[in-house]
Amino acid sequence: MAQSDPLYQRIASELREQIRTGTIKAGDRLPTEVELRDQYDVSRNTVRLALAMLQNEGMISSVQGKGTIVREQIMLTYHAAWAESRDRNASDQTDAFYAEMKAQGRTGEYRDFEMRIKSASPHLAARLGVEEGDSLVSRAISRYADGEPFSLQDSYYPMDIAQACGLLTPHDVPGGVIRAMAKKGHEEIGYVDELTTRMPTPDEARKLGGLGSGTPVLVYVRTTYSDARPLRLTLTIFAGDRNRVVYEIGDLQAYVPAENGASK
Amino acid sequence: MAQSDPLYQRIASELREQIRTGTIKAGDRLPTEVELRDQYDVSRNTVRLALAMLQNEGMISSVQGKGTIVREQIMLTYHAAWAESRDRNASDQTDAFYAEMKAQGRTGEYRDFEMRIKSASPHLAARLGVEEGDSLVSRAISRYADGEPFSLQDSYYPMDIAQACGLLTPHDVPGGVIRAMAKKGHEEIGYVDELTTRMPTPDEARKLGGLGSGTPVLVYVRTTYSDARPLRLTLTIFAGDRNRVVYEIGDLQAYVPAENGASK
DNA sequence: TAGTGGTCTAGACCACCAC
DNA sequence: TGGTGGTCTAGACCACTAT
């Protein structure tokens, strides 16, 4: 960062460098705003501009009354290619989630189950092959790992399938939804996954445990198909700083999964 | 947003609502900061706090001297499941990218090709099955669509493979890298894709055409394997507001691709 | 030149937390 | 109670764009 840059960017650069090189480690407290103000001989607002920059990069987070700390990153892995596959024991998404958590040495749970009837948005209607405004059954949960929220999931089903398969209940389906649908002749034989990223809405940030302003979400949409029609659309919002989606495809006899890993 | 919220959050909420409902449309100019200051009877700094909030959500972007506008979203789709598959005409990543762009009615190009020798970071070493610090060949490009930068790509190859396959050249490999490797007995028969999201580094933001501070990147890592070993690791940084990664897997005879679509 | 957003100051008071 | 970050004011000057 050149010397002619704005003051606040120069301050941000120096702090960023100290974090990158480990002079200030993850979990450590930064100097207070007043200390930085004196240290750089600027106004407190200028210090706050610098800190806002780092916050928007997801590097630090501030708590009123306590201070500003360098954020730590823990990563969970979501194996998309087999998470819901039919030849595993996992009977539905929830079971698959438990299995993933256990395999990664964490405790998984979900909360706030909700069943609702919703009107199909253009986006949903196009993917589920129904008319805009048609009724859809939505079954939503929040997933937690080690007591912390990690992702929000909302599955949409065409009304006729939901009725035939007993999905109009405000609780878990015994044996899992996928199995229940298969029994009624709606077997999932293919899927299309769409992955995007964006900043969370204030509502999503709240549900995901107060995401810092520098934390994006990973938006994951899976639409599944039988041989005749779309069966289900599952929208998952992952907290971007804590999740990784993985696809393992093809012949992987030479693949040795490394259990760990930062984001880059 | 309750009335007891901070002023700047209340201003942000009202503007957000006006954008959401279409009172202010994509591409439109927002009122100037001075107008908002008078309208809400607050200081200009408070207005700027509100605008910063919306900027961090990716909803608006400001340009010095011009004004503040509501951002438009165009979405490109990257078909990960077949983008590099062997039974398509695409001979390497670059060709595959052209084909995708053409299919979506856009012009694709790439710039700033670079070949470098780099030392393996722990992250790269683990995935490519080499020792930390070993030499790797890096071949990087920036991808543009309709003249705008969309993604940065960097492929890493173990030195012995790069030498055997003629990858130590500062230009394209005729027929494509994947084909060149296959000819020398290094055929890609499986791959592992990892997808994460985070905020861009200042350097990435610059290379991607000055990403707004509310735009995350989609980090896409593909590691490919032969029957014996890892062959290649390709790291792609997508501008998050302009790209979508799609996997089409299984039997999809009932799938009718919808060519369009917003992010949610 | 007039108007826009970008940077910066020097204060003030408040809400929250640890002691 | 003292210190932290959170909010807010009322200015100033600068850099850039349009006309």
C-alpha cells in the first residue's frame, strides 16, 4: 500500500499485515481504538474507518465493551456428492448431516423445524415445474454444530407430492423424506446443484448467530428429479466462514482425503 | 426495523425497502448524500454509515463525482460437472470457458497469462501429494466476459508432470493441457471439488475490476487424479455477484435447463 | 464551475462489560 | 467505576465528474 493512500487504508494495511504474519494471532485482541488513535495520531473516526475495512474483509470482529479481536476460522465440510445418495445409510438430509458431523468429530443438531405452505416464487416455480403462485410445502430447519448455527435449510415440495408422501406434518418423517417419496414412486435419480455467494440479509445474519459484516453466505440449491419431473428443491444457506462444500466425482482410488484445512 | 434502532440503520432499512420493492430500480441513482442528510435531518456522516451498510450488502455502489446507484446483477453459469469432461470437444479449461460463454450469448476472452514456478504451500502440498516447499508449475489466467473480468484461475502442476507434458511454456499448450497430460499417461479419471466463500483480498478485488466492498468471492478448488496420483490443482476465484457454479449429476431426462435466473 | 462522493477532524454522549 | 466500542454531530478540504 503506497504512502499516498488514504490514512485509514494505510492503517488497515498495517494491521492486516500484522495479522497475516502472526504478530497478532487469531483470538488476540487488537489495540483499542483510542490506542490506535494516539499511535497513528489521527481522529478516532479514521481509526474506525480502518477497522471497518478489516471487518468487511472478515478478519476481525468487535464487541461493544470488550474490544476487537482477530477472528478464528473453523471449517466444516459438506460432501455434496454423496450426502443424500441412496446407497448410504443416511435416510434423509438430517441423518446425512448427523453422519457428517460425527465423521468430523463434532456434535450435530438441528432446531426450529417449521412446516409451511408457501406460494411459488418465479424462481421456485421454474425449477419445480409448477405455475407461479402454486402452493408449495416448505420444510425448514436450522443446523447447529457444537452448539453454533452453521446453516439454514429449506426444502420445497410440489403440493401433490407432499400430500401423497405425508409431508404435511410439522415434524420429522419417519425413515426420511427421500425414502417416503421413493415408496410412492417418486424416486430421485438425478439432481442439479447451483452454488452462488452473496452477503447475508440481516435476517439470515441473525439466524446464523450474528454473522460479522464481513462474512458472506454460500447459497446452495439442489433440485432433484425422478424420471418424470422435479421432485424437490432444497435451499441451504451456509455461513461462509465456517463451511465448505465438496464434490467427489469419478474414479478416486488415488485420493487420500486430508481431514483439515483452511480456506485457501 | 424497530424505531429504537440506530438512525443509520433505520435509514438503511428504508432505502433497502425502496430497492426491494422497486421504488428505486437497478441502475437508478439514489438521492445524493446531501439530499438524504436534509431529508432525514441528520449529519452527513450518519448518511454515510447507512450507505456503507447497503454497500456491504452488495446492494449499491458509489462512484466519486457521479453518485450512488443500485447495482444490477448479471449471472454467468459455470457447469462444473462437464466443463472439463473428456467426452466433450473442449480440449482444456480455456476452450471450455469459451464454449460456456458462447452458449450463454456472451463473448469470452482471457488475459494476463502467466507461467511461474512456485514453492508448494502446506495447502497445495497436501492436495497434490508433494512435500511442502517442492517446486510447482503455476499457470494463471484472468477470464473476461463481455470485456468485464469474471474470474481468476491458477492451475498448479507437480514439476515432473509439467516437464514431461511441456507445461513449462509461457503460452497456451496446443490442444490443451488435459490432452497433453493424457498423452503422456496422466489421464484424469476423477476429481474433488471444494467450494468456499470469503471476502476478496484487496489484490483480488483489484484484479476482478474493483469489486464493491459488499461482493464476496466464490473460491473453487478442483484437484484431479489419475489412477495413481493427483495431477493438477486448479484454483478459481469467481466474482461472487456474477457467477454461479452448477453440477448436473445422475439421470436428468426430466431436467429442462432454465436459461436465466437471479441468485435466490 | 458546480455538484458529487472521499477523507478527516474534534469533539459528544450512550450502551455494554469487567472489575 | 473506568474502559470499551457504538452512535452522532457539524463542520472542513480534497478528488473526481459533468456541464
